[in-house]
Amino acid sequence: GVVLVALLYRLGREYFGAFAGVTGALLGAFNPFLVYYAQEARMYSLLCFIATTAMVGVVWLVRNPESAAVPILGTGRLWGPSLAPAARPGNAAWITYALGVIGSLYMHNTTVVFAASAGLALLVGCVRRGRLGLCVLANVVAVNVIVLAVFGLYLSTEIQQAKALASASFWASVCICTPAIC
């Protein structure tokens, strides 16, 4: 709840300026759905926080394409200069993006759309700035492979849930329990 408001401020300030940051923070602070779900023991407030965290990483990478182009895996001999991990300032943003996407995927089944949109926003942002080179593309692919590998651990459960939702017995039990739906 409260940390989400701070993240909304940072996201708005980073991308659009201080006024947008304050406006975003105020909208988040007084949004009745966010206030309601922050008081419940449900995952919606945490999901908003994690998704916003991923978008902070995306915005930082789009705004700093030089750092986004520094290789995140290996020595960088394939596509750039070899740098020590401490000399890679974009690593924190890549990690923020990856953890935000992974967290959102584990939070809710439908955030697959968010994960794809966040990756697309990163690519489009780099293209619009004229900085989508081989290095950035390799980093996007590497991070998304890591995300898929980590989410792959949960993917079999996702598939089982989708099959259960598609089965007629699930919908029949919903109709029996709540006749107003049928």
C-alpha cells in the first residue's frame, strides 16, 4: 500500500517529471480499490506493487540505454567490452525488471499479459530512442529466458488449473452453487 505510493511517485517522476510523480502518488493513495485491497489479506495490493517495481526497471532501462546495453551475462566478449559486475550500472534495473515480472507471474494467472507487455514496452522504448542494438536485444532475451526458466517451475500447475477451468464439471459446480450465474 504505502510503498506502492512511493513507487508510483518514482515512476511518474522518472518518466514524466515531478508533477506527474505527485499526481500518480495521489491517485494511488486515494484509489478506493488499492485502499480496499491493501486492508485485505489478498494479493492484489502486492501484485500492484510488484508490477510497478517491474515497470520502474523498464523505465530506467529505457531512459538509460547505454547502461541497458552493457551485457548482463558472461564477460561480454561476444557483444561488448568486458566489465566487472560492479561496473554494470544497469544490472540493478535488469534484476528489478526480472524479479517484478517473475513475482507478478507467480501472483496471478493473468499477469502473463503484463509480462509480455512489459517486455514489449522495453523493446519499443529502446526502438523509439534509437538505441535498440544487439546488446540490448541480447539482454532482453537473456532476462526473459531466465524469467521463463524460473516461471517454468510453476507452469505445470498453471496448465492443470487451465484444464480444470475448461472442464465442464468445474462450470457445472459453479452453476449449482450460484444459480444466478447460469
